Amino acid sequence: MSAKTYPLFCMGNPLLDMQVTNGEELLKKYDLKANDAILADEKHLPIYEEVVKDYKVTYVAGGAAQNAARGAAYVLPPDSVVFTGCVGDDELAEQLKAANLREGLKEAYLVQKGEKTGACAVVITGHHRSLVTTLRAAEKFDQAHLSSPEIAALIDGAKVFYVEGYFLTHGTASAVEVAKKAADAGKVFAVNLSAPFIPQFFKVQLEQVFSHSDIIIGNESEAAAWASAAGLPDKDDVPAIARSLALLPKSNPSRPRTVVITQGAESTVVVSAAEPDAPKVFPVSALSDEQIVDTNGAGDAFAGGFLGAFVAGKSIDECVLAGHKLGAMCVQLVGPQYKWPKVNVL
């Protein structure tokens, strides 16, 4: 059993990102959108071998919640963040473990023998990125892992919990178990919408998790997808969408829900159920085109900065600013990475 406790517990799909640039031909060949995230269909599966064969690949530890967890670990003291998800017993998993160790993130993986670790083809075109994910071992996460002595102790010791929306494609029961435990114990549970297809196709699963959620994070395209799925009148009215999310039923009403919607280089909108008609708008300090190297993982970096600041006891306003700083740092590097030596963003 783990003797240590970690204030932030994150759960999601651990993936190894395979990044390539100048991927216009790949977009055409595989019928991909320039700024999107999808799960690979049969027709997409050859892309993983093709990028290795025909492109210069940059390998980066990935998976939305794991990226955010590494971001939170970056801004917090050592031994602050733990991440769980399912990997195979292969070289990709070893690369993920090494990246986490290097960046101060404690991993508590469920390892499925004989399975391949999940991968994500990241097709970069200009400042856009198209993500094509094959979950492999990630979707073999077993809910029983949460009851194992090590993980049960980590859940009991945590104060804040974070789950990515992508996890709900296969792990809703596990996410709801953690969310409910957090709510019952008066702890904080946060969830990320993650991609437009999650509210579009997994609205019911999201609502199960929302009912125990204190913080909901997403971007403008994910908010629009939620608005369409929920039948809201205006899918472009970000403050109104955030308000509707903030006011959804909640199992622990003692803590008003906070909804945070980013809009890339535009402003970030925050709505609290405590003041649903008073949205806060936070401008983003724009970077020049020359400064932007790669937008992959920027949203996860924002979530990591926000969560790290939240765990550190900062106000919601300060959490947003920390998210902006870490997001700006991320887009100036290749992939969801952070500057070393560490820069203080709190």
C-alpha cells in the first residue's frame, strides 16, 4: 500500500503521442479535420505505421488527463499529483513512465499483460492539430483497479480529482465511482469535456459525471457541441452555455459548481453557480505567430495550470491566470511539454 498521499488524483487514457508536421496530405488521405480529435476507425489504423515510415515523428507522453496531470505536477511541489490509467507491458508504456518520472508525476498504472499501450497520431498543419487516437490498452481499464490497496489509499488521500471526458468512452462506471466518492467526502471533482464528440455522442455519460462535478472545463467548440446535444438555443453564446452547465443538478449542493470555457487565443469565460448571471471574462495575452510552435496539448496545459493553482489554494481568478501561463508555455514547445528548468507560474 502506498505510504504517500497526493493531493491531486487524475484518471484518464495514457497515450504515446506520435507527432508529425506538414500533415496536409494525411488530412486528405484519412478524411481528417485540421482542428479535431477522433477515435480511429478501421480506415484510420494504417496512419500509425505510415507516419513512422514517411514522416519525422516526435514522440511525446500524451493522453489528455496525463498531460494535465504533468502540468499540475510542474506547478506544484514534489509528490503532489498521481495519475492512473491502463497501459500495456511494452516499450510505449516504458516511455510514458520515463516521461512522468522526469516531470515529477507519480503514475499508478494498471498494466495489462500482452496488450499494446494506446497511441495518438498528432497531425500538425500550421497552428492546427488533428488527433487520431487508438486506445488499445487504455480502454481495458478495470474498475476493480480502484479497489486495489494502492489505488484505494491514493483516492482516500486525495483532496482534488480530475477525469478527462475521453475516459467516458469506456470507463464511465469508474469515473462515476471516483466522482461520487469525492462528492460524498466533500472533496472537489473536476471533469474536462475534452473533444466535441464527447458531448455529441456521450451526453448521457457526461451527465452522470456532471451530477457529482464541482468544476467543468472545456473549450468553445466543446461547449458548442454540448449546446447542440442539450438543445440550447444558441451554440455560440459561451456565457449562456457555461451558465446552463453550472446550474445542472448537483449531488453536493454545498459547493457551487464552476464552469471554465477557454477560447484559444481569445478570452476565457468562467461562470459560477453562486452567481450564474455574472460571467467573468479573462483576456488572453496573445502570442505572435512566430512564437507559436505547436498547439497540441495547449488545452491540457491550461487545465494543468488551473488545477495546480487550485490545489495550491489559489482563487479561481488566479487559477485561470496560471492556466493561461502554462498554456502559453506549452504552445511555444513541441507537444504537451513544459520548460525546464521550471518557471514559476503561480
